[in-house]
Amino acid sequence: MFATYALVSYGIQGFLIVATQGVLTPSGPEDSSSDGFLLRHLVAYARRNLDEDVTMNDTYTRKMDEDYMRHALQLAAQGRGRTAPNPMVGAVIVNNGRIIGKGYHERCGEAHAEVNAFRNATEDVEGACMYVTLEPCSHEGRTPPCADRIIAEKISRVVIGATDPNPLVSGTGIARLRSAGIDVVTGVLADESTLLNEVFMKYILEKEPFVTLKLAMSLDGKIATSTGESQWISCEASRYRVHELRDMSTGILVGVGTVLADDPQLTCRIPGGANPVRIVADSALRTPEDARILHTLDETPTIIATTQRADARKVDRIRERGAQVIVFDDPDGRVPLKALMRQLGSQGIDSILAEGGSTLAASLLAEECVDKVHWFIAPMLIGGEDAKTPLGGRGIERLADAVRLTRMTTDSVGEDILLTGYIERG
Ligand code: AOF
Ligand code: ZN
């Protein structure tokens, strides 16, 4: 029988073509016969399978795009902690199923990821596909627009992770590529691409730093014993993790209570790591002039945020030493944290790791300055009603006013548990 023969000899696609062209034309002889009936069913079956083939093709392309995008994301992450206030971006150039170039944005002010990928290309890139984790830029910034370079290099397809919220770019990079006839696919691993640049995504729009609050407590919710002993509740691996967080952060913020209690250096002790700018919230300027953060100003800058309650001569002396002192005029004599964030943002500080203590943590939450929380829990029981808990201040009276977290994840760090979550905005 013709239909069976066609299926066997051409496969489903071949059969469909033959059936459509040769047999099922409206005037086709078998149209009303029983053979015609069978043919129609076979064609419908073949067509369905062909559709599935198309879907399979889409799934396959999507999977391939995601694999290369994952590669580009891994490259992008190599710039972690070095690109601020720019985003981390990775790019991969693929031709005929092979990677022929890759690069990432290594440092703010230097070449963008796409340019590095072209620079590292081992073959002619004409007609190739570029995978880039962030929409290519279309503006003349510290470097020329990447979209123009992609067009000039005759790339035929561009696959993009996240769109760039930067008002200077925001969609115009994609539009420029499309108007040059390039096939542009967007939104591949978009969530991963956005999450990788959560700091940039906030800072570029709000010009305020992305604030991560880090807290560490015992399993029964204490941050010290009733006599104030707190070193160490978290295990060594957790403390190392905190140094990694410091390395990635542009600024580190503590309350003056922490300076008075621990005289910390607030530097990153990982070899080759970068020190964050140290910021102290200190309403009455109680930071001792011999504090370590004022004696290591050659290692990294220190900013003290205070109010009109500060002794003006002490302000001058600390400034003379080379630290920045910001004096806020506040009716309650307390450092207005939101205003501090705006000020720090205007100075280019895009991310802050807030490390306590409990008064500052509570105020940061109350003043809606926190974006993300890292909560280390040590397998240790301390007890005691007088032993401090992670959040001081007055707290709330109604549960409906509780700060809520979302997207919670758990991790094991050494023997501790690390809970990470994001503050839910109402
Ligand atoms: C890209 N690829 O690798 C990066 C992009 O001051 P510039 O010239 O370095 O530009 C910074 C802006 O460019 C930044 O705010 C963001 O919008 C974009 N970053 N774009 O195509 C890259 N790093
Ligand atoms: Zn660019």
C-alpha cells in the first residue's frame, strides 16, 4: 500500500511531503476511497509527529542555549567583587557547535564581556552566535557600545540572559541588534542572570546600596552569653564565609556598640581579598580615637556617620586623621539610616554588608534598609534571659507588623546552618 510504503521509505517527514503533494490534493483520486481515509489518518498522525519534532527541536535549542548561557554565567561570576558598581557579565561565542571565544567583564572601567570574548576568539566570528548574560550596552560609557561591536563583527544570533535595567541601555541594546537584522533571543536563564547581579539591579535604578544583613546566633537565639562573651559562636567555616562576603562587598557597616565591644578591624582576611570601606553608625561619636578602624586607614577608608550630638573637636580630629565623618542633623539625634544609604550610594558604594550589632540590625530593618539576610545558626545552647538576641530595639507589638522574609534557602557551613532570605517588600 502506498501509505505504508511511503512511511517506510521516507520516514514520517518524507511521507508527509509525498502524501501532501501527491495524494491528498483536493482532486486526489484516493480522497473519498477507504485508502484515502487511511491516508488522512496517517497524514494526521505524521503531521502530529512532525509538530512534536518541531517542539523537540525547540526544546533542544532551548537546552543548548541554556547550556551555553550557564557557561557564560560561570565566566561572569569570575568577576565577582571586582566589577562594582558595574555588573558581572560573561559572553561566549559559538560557531558550528564549538566555543570559539569567551570572556567576562573583569573590572569596572575595563573592557566589557563581549569585547573580551572577541579579543579571545580563536577563529573568525562572522555568522557565529553570541551568548551574553546581560543585554549588550548601547551607550558610550567608559567603553564604546557593545551592540555596535557585535553588529560590526557580523554576529548572526545573540542570546541574552537578563535585560539591562540601566536607563542608558534598557532595551535599546536589544533593539539596535534587531534593527541590524540580528536574530535576538532574550530571557535565557533570566532568573539566574538577574540574581547574579542583584546588587547592580538595585543600585543602577535606586542609587542606594544593596544591603545584606549578616547575623550569627546560637540555636536558642542568643548572640552572646549573659556576661557578653560572644567569641566564637559561629564555627570557623562560617567565619571564613563572612570574610568571603566582606571580599565581595563594597562597604561594611557596624554600629558603634560593636566598635566599643570588639575593636574590630572589619577587613577581609582572605589572601588576595579586597577590603570593604568601613562604615560606623555612631550617633554621639563614641568611637575611640585609638580604635583599630582609625589606625588602619592606609589599608581601607573609614566613614563615621554621626549627628549634631558629636563633639565638634573630635569630628575635626578624626577628619584630620583621614577618616570621613558625615554629620547628620537629626531631630532624634540618631543616624538616619535611609539618608545614610543615599549618601553612601552617591559616593559609589553599591553594596553593604551589615554585621551588627543588635541595635543597628533592628534599626536597619525598621527603616527598611535591608534587602537580604544571612543568618548563621550554631549548634550551641546558651540560655539566660539577659543574654542578647540578634535584634535589639523596641521590636513590634503586632505580629501583622513583623518583617517577613521570602525565598528562604538553607545551607550547611561547617557545623552551622546558614539561612538566607530576602526581605519581603509590602
Ligand atoms: C555590557 N557588557 O560586560 C557590562 C555592561 O561605564 P561602562 O562603559 O563600563 O558601562 C557600564 C554600564 O554598562 C553598566 O552600568 C551596565 O549598564 C553596562 N554593563 N554591559 O554590555 C558588560 N559590564
Ligand atoms: Zn557593553
